[in-house]
Amino acid sequence: MVRQSLSRIWSRYWGIFLLVGLWQLFVSVNNLNTIVAPSPQAVVLSLLNNADYFAAEALRTTLTASGGLALGLLLGFVIACLSWTAPSLSGVLTPMALLIRSIPIVAFVPIIVRVAGYGTHTVLIVTTFLSFFPCYVFALSGFQEVAQVRKDFCCSLGCSTSGFRGWRFFRHVAMPSAVPNILTALRLLAPTALLVALVAEFLIGTDGLGYVMIRARSDMEMDKSWAAALLASALSVLFFVIFSYLDKKYRNNWQA
Amino acid sequence: MMSNLHDVIRLEGFLSRQEVCMEAGNQSTSDIVLEGVRKRFELAKGQVIDAVEHVDLNIAGGEFIALIGPSGCGKSTLLRMVAGLETPSHGQIKIAGQTPNECIKQQKLGIAMQEHGLMPWLSAWDNIALPFRLAGLPVDIDRVHELLALVGLDEFANALPKQLSGGMKQRVSIARALALEPQVLILDEPFGALDAVTRRLMNNELQRIWSRKPTTTILVTHSVEEAVFLADRVCLMSPRPGRLALVEPITLERPRSLETMQTAEFRNLLAKLTAALDEVCMSAPAQ
Amino acid sequence: MYVGTCPVNFISEALKWVVGLGMLFVLWEVAGQQSWLGKALPPLSSIVSYAMEPRSYELLMRSASITASNALYGFLIGSIVGWAIACSGQIWPPMKKGLDTLSTFVNAIPLIALGPLLIVTVGEQSTPMATAALAVFFTVFVAVLGGFERVPSVHDDVIRTYGVTRWRALCFIEFPNALPSLIDGLKLGASSAVLGAILGEWFGAPAGLGVLIVSAMQNFQINLLWSAAFLGTAMSGIGFFVLALLQQKLLPRLGW
Ligand SMILES: Nc1ncnc2c1ncn2[C@@H]1O[C@H](COP(=O)(O)OP(=O)(O)OP(=O)(O)O)[C@@H](O)[C@H]1O
Ligand SMILES: [Mg+2]
């Protein structure tokens, strides 16, 4: 029984163990100082010793990232609703969304910083901006992908299926049918939102995990810097896992 | 005394929709008139397809019509025109003197298609309540429960469509079509995806539902047996461009049952219509 | 007169883009002239004329070529490794589950959290290339795995009934099937590579667009900041375009 579950864990997580093993090996073989590259234990110790501090910073980053994600989602959703009623809006916005997909936005956080100024609100703006377009695209395509049978059914009840007069159709049919799409957008965006928040903090912030990463490095506290990086990764994975779970759970209910 | 009370209640608008309909008697069903109906689809590059060519048909109020014919002969197209989902290229369709579009605005139609088209995120109950919501009417809770009971699914009120079997989904779909007490019921191969046994059971159900409140019904089906079992008249369409090749009245006594299907009369009708169907299929021009 | 469906669609599609972008540019110019967003958003014309000055032109080009070569090498390394590892899971199935977990976890790790690790392991000079490679690796790996998953089960049956070896199945059935999604992944990888290179340059690289962007941000050289950002965008745009062209020309020839 125990052996079985152990081997199950191994077959699933060997990659992670391998990474940690390699890390340890790298540090011991090269006989590196903690100031150059801390070992796994040193990092975990640092995390445990400064648990309060790290928890506070992690919370800050999480709040910024999820706040930006929520705002971007709201904005994307509202504008997608408007686009649904006025298709010409989507004619202009959709190409822009596609264009933005091929731009390395995260690398341009400095510009937004310059425009919006240093501070947490900028981090929020960047995350919002980045989440906006994918949420918009996914939501709109969800609204538009209502199957023909369902549209026919609504038509046969004298319910308009487009424009302002179709708001009942929108509320009861188009909007609910976009839920899986929106969940997918969230799942894909969650790690990105965190990355953007970290990058912004790294460049300009006065707090948050991204800031700890760079601050501790300039203070020669490598274990702390790595601990922040590790914590950030763990958070990101957690974000991903949570949203994947939600996605899976609800997607099931959307299959007839 | 009793009738006095009734009048008072009616005057004050206290009677439910259904009761008013029952009082009004014949008004709850509508006759359908198709006059020289044609449908031509424009494909790309100026190509056209004549899906339906010249159909004349008078359907009496409360009549059950079954439409059969080879695949692609325009049955669904004809049905979609009656339901106001397509407009005829020529001719006109009148339902109780109104155009289909006027009818759907007043929620006089109920449709159920081969694909059930239920909303997967809504429970059976909510799916049946959906027509009320889409039409902007208050949900008549009793009516929804009554319909669920009518199709024998009262225990599954909270089940999502994915938790129901194919036949159950179709029953929900039919209940949904009946929700607003339509005067015309339009069914496009509602049982097409079911196995033969379930299908026969569903036919029985449909007959039971229909005979409780005879509504003008048009049913498209591929099964001649189903058509003869259910219909007052069976219309046979010829291959594209579709027109009516044969209209056969079915005078079998109602209610019809499994025994009815064993009678000579039934078998004769079945044989006759099957032969006619084979004939129009054979005479089809090469496509 | 030729009025096929395709060219008309193409023209209206192109028109949408032109209108959308044109509106954006005009809006930008006006916003810059009227300084709606303060000094941080200069008019387009001033950015262009700045970038064309000989001194700044030379600086921009030098930095861009460094970043481009980092991104290109990163792209090559990342896509080859990503592809190879995804295939190895296919050849040796017991590895597959672990690879999936590893990939989702590694995919969720914010790129910027890997900076501290990379400067120790590969050095500050090569960090941009490594981050670019990592960014591309994730995209390609996920895309190829997705492609393998989409192999029709009919083909799976063919593999089993004919007793084809894993290796041959990979070469002749699974890989050809995964080709479109590989190219899709590469397309997205173009912007990931530029992003990775710029991000990597923030960790103490001597020169490159990333270095330029950060120093321009800190020294309030707005025109320089915008020009650098434009160059980065153009770079990923060109990559995207080239790969899209490849997708259109090559895939039909291979029977897709
Ligand atoms: N929207 C449309 N545009 C163009 N052609 C159409 C359209 N809808 C139907 N047709 C064509 O009209 C013809 C009749 O189609 P229809 O769906 O009415 O056939 P059907 O009798 O219902 O067939 P089946 O029994 O297979 O359902 C077909 O040749 C079809 O190709
Ligand atoms: Mg049909």
C-alpha cells in the first residue's frame, strides 16, 4: 500500500525531485559559498526563519496580482459585452488583441512605470492591462459560440439573439455559455499575472516578493533572494493549480 | 352560483393562462396554411439550391402532421420556415392568420429538434423554465413541475443534462417546447438519435402528451412506423427540389397502442407508405 | 472581375487592421501633442525623429543586435530541447506523467524568479540567452505535447495492431500529426524569446535592449525608452511573421 503510493508519487513527481537533486549536487560539487549559491536547505531555512516577513510580502504580491487579474477580467468582460452588442467595436479591438499577443509586453513594464509613476498602483495597472486582452478575446468568443440549435430555440420564442434587444438571450444563454472560456483564460493568465506583478515589483516596487528578490541580492543575502524566488514559484504553481481545478470542475458541467 | 364566481375571477384576471385557454376551447390550437411555399438558398459564386419547391398544405387546428421523405429533401427547411427561422423565397405561411414571425413574438410556437439543444449548465427544471425567462415572463413554477411530471421526470428536476440519458434529454426538450403552451408544436426528428425500443416508448409518451391537449403538431421523422403511429396525416416529400408527393390520411382509432401496430390496417398503411417512399427515392434524379 | 470569397475576406481583414492601427497611431500622436499623459507619452513623430538621429540610431541598433542574437540562439536552443524532451516522453511512456507534472510546474514558475539561479549557473553574460531559451522551451514543449494528445485514436489503433515500434510510430505518425501545433508553438515562441532575452538582460548583462530600457526608465530618457520598446516589438513581430509565413507555405505542402 505504502509502496504503491510511493511509486505513484515518484512516477508523477520525479522531475521535481530531479531538479532539487541537481541543485543540491551543483552546490556541493562546486563547493559554493552560500553567498554565491545557497543550497536547498539554506533556502528552506531562510524561509522558515523569516516566515512572517515572507508571508507578508507574498500576501502583498498575491493581492496585487489577483487584484489586477480581477480588474482585467472585469474590464475585458464588460468590453466584450459591449462588443457583442456593437460588432464594429470587436472589429477594431480583436486585431489589436492579436497584435498584443505577439508583443513581449512584460518587457515594457518600464514604460508603463514611466507613464504611471512608481508605486503599487502601477503594478496594478500593468497586471490589469495585461489581463485585459486575453479575457476580452476569450469572453467574446464564448459569447459568440452559442450553438445554432440553441439560437434557433431562442429565436422560436421570439427572443432576439443579437444587439441590445437580445439582452435576455445574452443574460440567459450567451453569458453562461462563455463561462468555460473565461475559466480557461483565467487558468492561462494566472501565472502571467503573477509574473507581471513580480516584474513590476522587481523594477520599481518598494515591497512584494519581486522587490525582496533584488533587495536581498544587493544585500548579499543570497539565501533570502532565492527563498523569495522559490516562494514566488510556489505561489505561481498554486495559482495555476487552483485555476486548473476550477476549470476542470466547471467545464464538466458545461458539457451536455 | 359556481359559474358566477368563475366569471368574477375571470373578470379580475385571476385565471391562469391554462385555464383561460381551456375555457376558450378551440382557440388554443391554430390552423396552418402553406401556399406555394418555395425556398431557394444562395450558395457562393451565384450557385443556388432549390430546397423546397412549391408546397401547398392546409393543416387544421389540432391536427398531427408527420412529414417523411428522403434525406436532404427539404423537410427541415420547410419546418424552419413554419417556425419563422427562415423566410420563404416565394409563397406564404399563415398560422391562424398570422405570419410565423408574428406568432413567435407571441410565443405561440414550441420547437424541439434532433439535437436537444438543452443548456448544459441548467438543471432539467431550469431548462424547462428557460422559455419563461427568455420571453420575459414570470416563471410559472407549478407549470414547470407539471411539465416535468408530464414527461415522467419529476425525480430528475435537479439533474444536469449530462446526468440524463438520451431519451430523458429529449423528453426535457419536448417539455421545454411545451412550456409556454404553444398553439403549434414543431418537432424535427426529436427521437432520431434513440434506439428502436426507446423510440417506441417515446412515441407512446408523445401520443399521451399530445392527446391530453391536442395541439397542431408537425413532426419530421425518418421512421414510417412512427409517422403512421402518431399522425392524423402523413405527408411524403419527394427528393430535392422537395414537394409533396403524397398526403395520406391515417384514420386509425385513438388512442393507439402496441396492439394497434399489429392490426392489418396499420400494416397496410405502413407497407403502402414505405413503398411510396422507396419509389420517390428511386426516381430521384442523380445528385 | 474576380470576386472569390478569399480575397474579399482578406481585404476586409486587412482593412480592419489598418483602421485599428491607424486609429491607435493617430490617437497616440494627438495624445502626445496634447501631452494627455504628461511627458511620459511623447508624440509618435518625436519618437521616430529621435530614433533616426545618428547617435541614438547607432546605440539602438547595437543593443538590438545583441538582444536579437540572444533571442535567436535562445529560440533555437529552447525549441530543439523542448521538442526533444516532449518526444522522449513519447518514446518512453513511463516518463510521461512525470514530464507532464514537471512541465506544468516549470511553466508556472515566473521567469524572473529564475534570474538569481541563472546568473550563478550560466553567468551574467549568458543569462539572457538562457532565459530566452527557457521561455521558448515551455511554449514549444507544451505545444508539442498538445499535438501528441491530438493524435486521432484511429491512428493509435493502427500503431497497436501493426505492432509498430515506439520509435517508428513517433517518426511516421505522431510527429507529423503534432507538426501544426509545433509550428503554432514556435509562433508564440517568437515573442517569448524576445521577452526572455530582455528580461534576462536585467540581471546584470553588459548591453542589450533590456539594459537600455531599464537605464532609460531610470534616467527619464523617454524617447529612448519608446524607441527601444518599438524595436523589441518589431523583433518579435518579424519572428512571428516569418513563422506564420512558414506555416502557410510549408504545411499545405506537407499535406496539412
Ligand atoms: N442554410 C442553408 N444554406 C444552403 N443550403 C441549405 C441550407 N439549409 C439547407 N440547405 C440545403 O437544402 C437542402 C434540404 O435540406 P434539409 O436540411 O431541409 O433536408 P432534410 O430533408 O431535413 O434532410 P435530413 O432528413 O437529412 O435532415 C439540402 O440540400 C441542403 O443542402
Ligand atoms: Mg433535417
